[in-house]
Amino acid sequence: MKEKEEFEFHRKMKKFEGEYLVKTDWGKIVVTLETIPNYAGGKGRPDEILVLKIEFGILGTNVQLSVPILIELEKIGYAGAEEDLNKFCKRSISGEQKSYLEIPMIIVGGNDCIKLKSQQKQLSAQVNITQVPKRIVK
């Protein structure tokens, strides 16, 4: 896609950004959506990242989860986007690209509540891919 189209797409995606509060019987869940332009004049892969963040308290600790939703603008559809998905994965493993994936882990045990240092781990992930027509975005 042309950079102008990618910029316009990012502008449209900004309407989804924000913090949303979900109240439950046991507490609140905060859902945050953040749009990140990643197109960089054709060098970014994917073109846009919509980061879904979820925070809530459980078992005496605050849990934070972050998941990237990868969005690729591609005239020919999946055939052209597959290469960008593979590049994103390789760059995220090498550290060249932030993955935006954060998985919480709670350890139940011991006598104290301790906040431990975050660790980077490589793992396999399933990527659920859906193609939608460009007219949906207008």
C-alpha cells in the first residue's frame, strides 16, 4: 500500500483507542486499545498493530495481559500478507521488533507476595487470520 493510504488507515483506527472499564461482581477489568502505526513507508511489517491490554486484580495481585492484533493492508490479500507476518515473527524473536505480547504468570506458594522480574521467553503461538474486504474500512 502507499504510505498515504496507510496513514489514512491509521487515522481511522484511532477511533478504537481508549480505556474501557468492565465491572464484575469480584472487581473491575480495564480493557485498553492502543493503535500503533507500523508502516514506515513500506518498511513496517505489519502496517498497523492494535494492542489489546487487559488488567484486573485476582489472587491478591494485579494481572496485566497484552496481545497484538496485526493488521496488514494488502491489495492482493493473504498471499501478499503472509511474508509480512513471517517477517514480524522473525523480527520479534530477534528483538528487532517489539512483539507487544505479554503473558501473565501467577505462582501460588510460599509465604510472601513477591513481584518477580519479567522474563523473555520464546514460544509458539497460533495466529488466527481473517481477511476482510477493503470497503469495510471506509
